[in-house]
Amino acid sequence: MSESLSFAQIVMLVFYAIAMTGGQLLFKLAALNAATASNLSGRLLGLVSNGFFVAAIALYVGLTVLWGWILTFTPLSRAYAFVAIAFVLTPLAGMAIFGEPMSVRVVIGIGLVVVGLVCVAG
């Protein structure tokens, strides 16, 4: 495995992070559409029959396979830093899609994550 990442590796890792954000959005949609049964079994049944939840699980299964494949030719220490992209995109998507608040602390945290990603993967 080479120390530097190829363009193709970077594209795959960025895709992986974007897809992880997509999975989180699906989980949020599942939560918003979750059954409001008062007992645990009713809530669990409502969740597993929720299309958004099923789609999120299917996406994560596919991403797990993709991640294993990526690691066959990419050092974990370099690849894992790209997961941080999801830590940037997910709060931004939550704000844009669900109207979730974005505090100054979150913006600063996102900036620090970006700086860390540049330091580790750059």
C-alpha cells in the first residue's frame, strides 16, 4: 500500500462519507416517521417495518462491504480520516433538510474537523 492516496481512492472515500451522511438522513427520516406505540415491542416493530429504516440498514450493509474492499488497498490510518467528512456533512444536511439549529460551537467543531482531515489526509 502506498503512503499517498490516488485520485480514485480519494473519490471512493469521499463517496463513502457522503453515503454515510445519506444513511444518517435515512435514520432521521425513520425516526420522524416512527410508530408512537407506548410499549417497546410496538416501537421496535414499527421501526423495522419503516421503509426509511430498512433503506438505511441496506445502505449501511453495502457501505460495510465497500469499506472492507477499500481497506484491501488503502491504509486504515489514511482511509479512516475521510469518515470525518460525514461529521461535517451530516450536521449541515440536518440543518438544511430538517431545519435543525446550527450553533457557533458546532460551526467551530466542523472547522476543526476539516483542519484535522487536511492534516491527516493532505
